[in-house]
Amino acid sequence: MAHINIGKAPKNSAILPFYATGAVMFLVLCLLMAFSPQTFTQHYFTPRLLTMVHVAALGWGTMVIFGAAHQLLPVICEQDLYSEKMASFVWYTLTLGMVLLTANFWELTVGWVMISGGSLIVISVVLFLINVLKTSNICTKYSIQKLFVSSSAIWLLFTVVVGLLLAINLKYSFFTQSHLEILKLHAHAGIAGWFLQLITGVSTKLVPMFLLGKSEKNYLLKWAFIFQNTGLILFLADGYFIGVSARALIYAAIVLIGVIFWLLYLFDTYKNRVRKRVELLMKHAFLSFLALVVSILLLPAVYFSTGYRWTMLYGTLLFMGWITSLILGKTFKTLPFIIWNDRYKNLSGKVKVPLPKHLYSEKITVWQFRIFIAAFLIFAAGIIFGQIPVIRFGAILWCMVAVLYNINVFKIILHKNKTL
């Protein structure tokens, strides 16, 4: 990572609060899973599951991604972050909004507090979108990574606005369509619009960097963008005006084609890499991509089966397999560098200083990876077979993963300067 223009990095106040809050909320999520394992054998529209999904999506996934995005936008766009103050303010509105929203989901306390939480989240996303568009300045100098990141931020705004309308609809019913049908559209706009496109754009910048590889097949990313967006737009339009039907599987297949184009680009990068040894943290990324593909392939079972086990497994693959695995690996490829850049940039070459990898415990990441695999497999098996004790045991293992992750994250954030 030595070739990154680190002079353009924003201040840590625009980054670290997101990482710290995300780590804590990951632990909160796992504790909620352990506290209420029976939730994963019930209908997907329950107060407990709504709480957990939004803690996972907003408090864990989006929180960490916002922090990482503020650091990576200057790298992707090759210019300073438009507004560090705006980025710092986003943390306050996102955190307060997420707390108000999820706290009221737990008992489904419908009212102005829940709506206020949703409104704060919308404000956060509007500010984030402004920062993304102003920093990327995509019309001046085009790149496919800028396009993915800008598109993902627009989809995120669409997602949270629909989410706010759903919160209002619970208090003052105004949707002519079924609330549950709109909920499906809201969820998939977030998954395929926000998470998928953001991860696609950022990964095609970071994975080549970490593997010291390169692909010249940029046309694969263009087709990935076209298919991912086409499938999502068709799904949302059809679902809203006609209703979610078996045609959704066709749209999922279109999105899957877009995912395959993206993964083919990464595979070409992998084949042309200089660094032949694949690090443990990169294995997290590979597992996350596998979880994403399996989740999409599971959709026919989700649609045609009775009961909710396949729906729960689908959500587990997405949130705990795809998004969580990616964050668990990428955190320790980005956060140590952020702290190292702040503490040792001006000392490098003058005295012997630690490397970024010395700022956290590699032994803990090994155990984090091992327990992550066990937690996912046991938790998924509990869902498939409808065994609450097995689900609870898997959730306890998830708590162990979260504790190890938090130890390492705060070890990095609270690092004291030292020379060797």
C-alpha cells in the first residue's frame, strides 16, 4: 500500500468513530441473536428480527462502510474528501437515528420517535451522498469505480427514504400496496443497490492493491454495472406496480450475471497477482463472495418453499456470511494503515517504526477466522433444521467472534506511539 497518496487522507475524526461504533454494534447484534434465537424460526416480520436486521444493516454494515468510504474516497477519486466536517457530522446523525429506530423496533413502538430516527438516517445519507458526488466529480474524470460508488450512494438514499415511508406507514397507513411487499423492495434495494454496488466498486480498487495484481478487463465491470442495475430496477418496478412474483427470480438471475462479471474481474486480478501467498484476511473476502453467490442461488427455495427457514438462511448468508465476512477481513487491511498513517507517517525513514500489521494481533485474527467459520456453519445448521439450542450455540460463537474483533479494533484505535 506504499503507493497510495496518503497525503489526501481525511482526519481520523471523520473515520474512527464509525469503526468503533460499528465494532460495538456488531457485538450488540450477536448478543441480540443469542438472547432471542427463537426469532430465527418465526416469520421474518417480527419486532425482534426487524431490530436485528437494522442493527446489522445500519449499526454494523453501513457504519463501518461509511468510515471506510471516507478514507477510500480520496484514494478512488484521487482528490481530497469534499468535506471532513460533513463526514464527522454524519456519525452523530447516523448513530442517533440508528439507536432511536432499532430501540423502537424491539417492541414495535410505532410513533414519532421511530419516525425521528428514520429521518435522522435520511439526513445522514443525504450528507454522505453529497460528499460522494462532490468528491468523485464523476463528470470531470470518469472511472467505473466512481460510478459504482456514486450509484450505491444514490441507491442507499432511495432505500432509507422508502424505509422512512414504511415507518410512517406503520403509524399513518397510506400505502395502497401491502406493507410486506414494500418491505421486500426496501430490503433488496439496500442489498443489491447499496451494499452490492458499493462493495463491487471498492473491491475492484482494493483487491488488486492487496494482491499486487491487475486486470485490464474493465469491460467486465461495465457489464457488471449494467446487469446489477438492470436486474434491480426491473425487480423494483415489477414488484411495486404488479407485485412480487416468480418473475423476481428472472431479475435475480440478471443481478447474478452482474455479480459473475464482477467476480471474473477479481479472478483475473488474482491470476495476474504478484503476491502469490494469499493472506488469511483475504480468505475472509473469498468466503464472503461465495456466501453472496450461494444466497442468490438459494432464492428459488426462498420463493417456492413453505415456512421461513430458507428466508432466514438467505438473510444469514447475506448479513453474516457476505457483509460480515468482508468487514472482518477488510477492517485489518484498512484500519491499521489509517492509524499508522496518522502516527508514523512523518517518522518513517527517520527511525524504526512498527508496520501497520504490528498494530493488531495476528493470532487473534486467526482465531477470529476459525470461530467465524464454526459460528456460521452451526448457526446455519440450526436454522435449516429448526433447532433453537443449535441456533443459540451458533449465536454464542458469533459473540466470541465479535469479542475478538472488538479487542483487535480497539487495540488499533487506542494504539500508543512507539519506535522499535
